[in-house]
Amino acid sequence: MFKVIALKPALSALVVLALASPAMAKSKVVTETLKIEATPQAVFAAIQGYRTSNLHHRKLISYDGTSALVDEQLEGVPVLGSVHCMWVEKEVPYQRIDYKMVKSDKFVSGSGSYVILSGGSDSVILELSSELESGCKIPFAKEIGQMAAHKDMKLRLQQIKHMSETARIAQNP
């Protein structure tokens, strides 16, 4: 009985801290990397092509040669369910693409980058980093969001790897 009585105030304090403390709600940068057997040009083109991914319900709205506006419908987001976002992607050819959320029906803010690093001859290391503020004020929301982000980022990197390496095979029959 004593354990239950002592546990209630502790849980109540945790809930109050999670709801009231902006520091506990702050997002953290999440990073994933993957080696891809392709040129920086092929990887860069695959990231551009990923703007129209059916897998992640993405579509290209506009592109001016260095900046793209991308519409995305995220499904199965923990706690939030379906989330609609608009992203601006700024390019530095064959080196990186930085993205920033400009609008969302549920998320507060988001940004990140795809960075293409040399991995040796005809290969690169693609680093994807993301920081997202979901606006969820529930206990462990940050941890749940980070686990979901790692899973999603691995899937995105695998898709880009497949697109990059498939393009390489098509160029070198």
C-alpha cells in the first residue's frame, strides 16, 4: 500500500513537469547515416526524386532551380496520427539539401538536412538529420518521437539508397 501511495505523487510530479516545462518539450536533433554505392550526383538526384515519393505521400509543388516546395502527408505518427506538412528544401548541388517546415496542421516546427559526404571511390555516406517539435505535451513524447524519427529516417535513407544505386546500375550496364 505504501508503494502505491508514494508512487502517485511521483507520477503526478512527472506529468506536471512534462506539461509545464518547456525544456522537457524541446526537440533534439536525430541523425542517421547510410553508405551508398553511387556518385554524389546520383545521390543528389535521388534526393530530388524523392520529393515525389508515393511511399511517403510526398509531392513537389514548385521548384525554381535551387529551392523546392514539397507537400507531405505523414501517416501513423505516434499520438498524432496523420499529419500534413509543407517543406522548403534548399539545395547546394552534390553536397547537401537543407529543409525547413513552413506549415503543418499539427507540428510546431521542423528542420534538417541531407548531407552527402565522400565514402571513397564511387560511394558516399548520406547523413540525414532532423529536428522536429511535435507540440505533444505528454510524458515521454520526446523519446517516443525520437524512436519514430529513427525508424522513419532509416526507411527514407533506404529508399534514397535504392534509387541512387538503381540509377547507377542503369548508367553502367
